[in-house]
Amino acid sequence: MKRPAPIPDPPAPSRRRRALSEEERVLWESVAKQVKPLRKKPAPVKAHAASHDAGRPQIAAKPVPIKPAAAVKAAPAPRPQMPPLAPIGRRDRAKLSRGKQEIDARLDLHGMTQTRAHRMLFAFLQRAHGDGLTFVLVITGKGKVGGPESERGVLRRQVPEWLSLPEFRSLVVGFEQAHVGHGGEGALYVRVRRARA
């Protein structure tokens, strides 16, 4: 029995590149002139193309303007975030109120103006922070008993607000009202932030 003749493979399609039209070539050259090369070597000019085009009339092509990339604004460096204030733990608070945990230093702001009290408090906490103290007592006073409500205990209201400000947050971990034995409503336990080594 005869074997059937093998079927020949279809011829592979030719992969010839399409030649650029004159308009496409001029457009390409105008774009290529505007592009900055990555390497500093100039592209070689084909002598064949230059001699071939010598007899043809030159078509003036309008250069296509290339829009510069939108300037990317550098985001400002993020500010270091201050950690939130944390309440003094129950165990530490109990030790402080019973006298089992020693108060490292005290500051009495009685009778001071707000400006002076603010300065004194800041300087006091900077020293405590630098000295590595842990717990300090800030005495604000309860305010005048007989005065109008709005004028009573200005420092008692202001000191907690000051301690929440960024300038103090780098020095303070947290604060709470002191035990009656240490001044109650007129004093605050302040936990000082440890200095970084």
C-alpha cells in the first residue's frame, strides 16, 4: 500500500516592514529632533536616505509641540506626630496617692500670672525631662473662693490645656488630678516623658 504524499506546510508569512510615507517620515524627524536622547551619542544619519531625498521637494512640517510633564509638587515632609496623652495607670496612681511611689519634684504656681506660670511650668518640665524624673506634682491652687465663677481657678483650668499643647507633649506622657492628700482639685500628677538616649 502506498503512503499518501505528505502535505506541504503553508509558506510562512513574510514579515516585511511597511515603508513610511513621506508625511510620516517628516513627522517622525520633527518629533525625533525635539526628544532629548538618553545617551549623549548622536544617532547615525543614513547616507542612503539623505541622497535619496535630495531630488525630492522638502515638505515643511509643523513641529508638534510636546507638552512638558506636569511638575510634581514635592509633598512637605510630614511633621513628627506627637504621641497622644495617656492617663496615668491605676496602679501608679494608687502608689502615688498612698505615698508608695515617690513624687520626684513639685512646682507651686499659686498666685502667679498666667504668663509667668506658663514660663515656670515649661522650664520646670524641661528640667524634669532632662534629669530623667518620672512623676512630678504641679500645684495650681483651687482659685479664690469668694470671686465670680469665671475668675475662679484660672490656672486650674489653664494648666491642663497647656499640658496638651505640642510644646509640652514632647515632655509629658500624661497627667491626672492629684489625690486629696497632695492637693486634690488644685494639683496634678504629671508623668514626665523619658529623654531618648
